Amino acid sequence: SAEFPWLTGRDIRVAGHELRALRVSYVGELGWELHPQIGAMRALYDALWERGRSVGLANYGLYAVNSMRIEKGYKAWSSELTNELTLLEADMPRFFAGKKDDFIGKSATLAQAQSPRPIKIVYVEVDAADADARGGEPVIAADGRCIGLITSGAYGHRVKKSLAFASIEPAYESPGSRFDVLLQGERRRATVLAVPAFDPDNARMRV
């Protein structure tokens, strides 16, 4: 809403506990992240659960979160975002471009921006059958070479597509590029996407 717009935060009180509310969503829907003191977690959960039952509040698990964040093209720590990949290899230049402040690794990042990168994280749709990529599956070029691997994947129930992130040779990073993913012994075609499969304009989160 206009009173608490997307990508803003504020300190609020819920059930008598102070917490920080951030108007962001890791799953691509209208929502907030609530960051309370650890000791307030149980009371906060109970209060929200009791108040929300009348409007259909429900619990959901990490597999659902994973599916929805991949539909939104959001990378995850420990799969696409690791200490083995640089900011540019992880395809996160928007968090670096134009920054004037110094930070650890800035000179190395500037240097890498001017030179070829050995790998690149890309977002793909997979022509899967009855199995979706999960992570660790080989990525294979048309000539049979292994050019990378899947870092994470899931079936997107909102968009009815099998989706994944892959760490590959940069020669295949352009939207529309195609290669195969080895899923349970079968080569399945993958296509690099230019935008998230679900709500690429973030319209649902801006409401």
C-alpha cells in the first residue's frame, strides 16, 4: 500500500513486541518479512496465527518457498550465492554498478568487470518430463561437452514450468541460448530466460 510501500522498512509492535518489518518478499507475492527478537518468536507466531485464521492464513514449507523463489528468478545463499563465486559470476551486477564507496573486494570486482569471466549463473526453463532439476545435474552442450552444472531447480506450480539456475561457461549466457541438462540419465533441453517466469514486473509485490 501507499502507507507502507514496497522495498521500505519500519519498526512496529505486534502482540506487544517490537520488531522490524520489511516490505519485501522472497516468494514474489505481496508480503512482509518480520524480524523480531528471538525470544518473541513464539508469542508473535501465536498472535499472527490466531488473527489470521479468519482470513485463511496457512503454514507452508521450504519446498514451497524454494519453488516460488525460483519462479521469481531469486538466487539463494549456498547454491547460486557462495564464497566460490564473485558478484559478477553470480550475475548480480545491479548491486555493484555505480557504487562509489570502497569495500573489500572492490578492486578485484572492477578488474573482473574488464576481463572474461570463467563461469556465469544463468536462469533457465527446462523441458522436463517427470523429473525436475534439483542441483548438481550436468549441463551439456550440443557437442557433448559438459559446460557446467545446475545449482538449484524446482517445478514452478504458478507458471507450470520446470525452472533452474545453472553455473555455465559464459558463451552460453545470452537469453535464448540452449543446452541440455542430464536428468535421471536423459538429456532434457534447457533455454536461458531473459526475465523471471513469474511476474517479471513485480506487479504483485507493488500492490
